[in-house]
Amino acid sequence: MGKLNWKVKLSALLILVSASIYLIIYLIFHKPETELFYIGIDLAFVPLEILIVVIVVEAAISSRELAERLEKLNMVIGAFFSELGTEFLREVSGYESMSGRIASILRIDTSWESRDFRELGSRIADMEFRFKLGSPETIKLMEYLKEFLISRRGFLLGLLENPNLLEHESFTDMLWAVFHLMEELEARDDLLGLLPDTDYQHLAGDLTRAYSGVVSEWVRYMEHLSENYPYLFSLAVRKNPFNPRVKVEITE
């Protein structure tokens, strides 16, 4: 006969200990009816014990595990902006139709609080970003984005394979939008040549989708840093891609 499972052994041991205690109590007091009464009380409490252990304790453990997964996810988001997102915003934002207005409301500083970020999030959600492609400057932008995003292909694929992203649907959607933009640009052999207006409009739609997603995630990430990591938030403010006047060096 094979070795018994450790759970079976533990269960048998606990039952034996419980039976031994009841037997000792009976031998000392010789009151079986009282003992049966307390056994009944203990059995009546079993469903409540199950409720406490299975539901309450499990919920607390699940909540803690979720918090840990979200913390890991925020590390992934931070890696995205360090490796790709911040530079993407810096290079693209100046070509958006409302770039001046966007830049003015996204000049976040270290004095911002949760209320400021909530107001900013609402304003960003109501905005409709637009890009008009086809000019010599925007054609150079597309060529730059093509090379830049292709150079980060492995990094993007690594992020999309991260199981922690299942907890953050909007960030995953943003990654897919950026990845799709890269594939659209890569599929065109010569972006410096003249493309049909319809194709420029299509690429503008892809760029708008990716840009709006990155902007929204950047605002959420900045709020997370302000609440949890003041020193990282300070650096992110000094690297704000929407403020051309910022400097990484601290002068005051």
C-alpha cells in the first residue's frame, strides 16, 4: 500500500486528538449528556467557521494577491514609459491638432494631488485628438516612428506576453494600438514617397488611436507615482514630454 497523503495523515491525527480529549473529559466528569451538548454546540458553529475561513480569509488573501499583481503591473507600465512611451509622446505630441492646448493642461508638477489628476483625467477623456498627415514634416515623423517602433518590437512583444496585463485592459488595448501602428508603418516600403490621401487618413487614424491611449495611460501612471513613489514622480515631472522647458537637472 502506498504512502498515505499528508492531508489524510493530518486529518486522522486531528480526529484522534479530538476523540482523546472528549474521552478524557468523560472519564473525569462522567457527564455524557453534557459532553454531547457541547459537541452539538461545536457542530453548530462549524458552518460559521467555514464562512470565516473560506470566504472572509480567502477574500483577504485574494485582495492582497491582487494588490501585488497590480504593483507588478505598475512596474511593467513604468518600464514601458522608460523604454518607449515618453519618447513616443515627446516626438508625436507636437503634430497633434490641439498640441498647444494639450501641452498647457499636461504640465504636471510635484505639487499635484489626487484631485488634480482626477480633473485632468476627465478633461483628457473628453478630448478628440487628430493628426493630419501628408506634409513633409509628418512624413519624416512617420519614417522616424517606423524605425523607432521596429527597434522596440521585442520589448513590445515581451509586454504583451506578460500575464499581469490581464488585470489592466486599457493598458493592453494601448499596447495593441501601438503595436498595430508599428505594423502599419512597417508594411509600407517607402514612407518618404507620396502615398494616397486615403492612406494618409488611415495612418492618421492609427496614430490617433495609439497616441490617445498612451496619453491616458501616462496620466494614470503619473498619478500612481505621485501617490506611491515621490522620488520617481519628481524625475517623471522633470522629463515631462509635453513641457519643452523642463530640465532633468535640479536648479532650485
